[in-house]
Amino acid sequence: MPLFFLIPLCTALATGYLFKKSSDEIAYIADVFAAISLILSLVLAPWQIQFGLLIIVLIITNRLLQENESKQTEVIGKQFRETK
């Protein structure tokens, strides 16, 4: 498994760490550079890692949707009881 994707990933992590607390304009440039590096590392990652990240994102999204639906049904139930 080629590990070329680790180069932009480490670059993004190092950039984010070094300029995390900086308040200058350089921090904005560093954030953009870190975001581009993260995207590049995801593109260069092997399919096994991409597939694993996809599964994780789907599971987290499903849980968040279920929590959101339960909150909406609680709000609708409260509104229905208040109108009676």
C-alpha cells in the first residue's frame, strides 16, 4: 500500500498546529493550505482508507439524522399539546 497520502496529511496537520493560535493574516493562508492538503491526502489515499472513511461518515450521518428527527418529533408534540 503506497503511503504517499501521508505527506500532504502531515503537512496539513503541521500547518494547522503551528498556526492554530495565530491571529494574523498568515493564519488564514495557513488554513487554506491545510484544507487543500487534507483534500489532496484524501484523493491520494488508498481505496481501503477511503472506503473506511465513507463507512464512518455514513454511520455518523445516520446517527445525527436520527437525533434530529427525534428532536423534531418532540417539538411537534409540544406544539400539538399547546394548541389544544
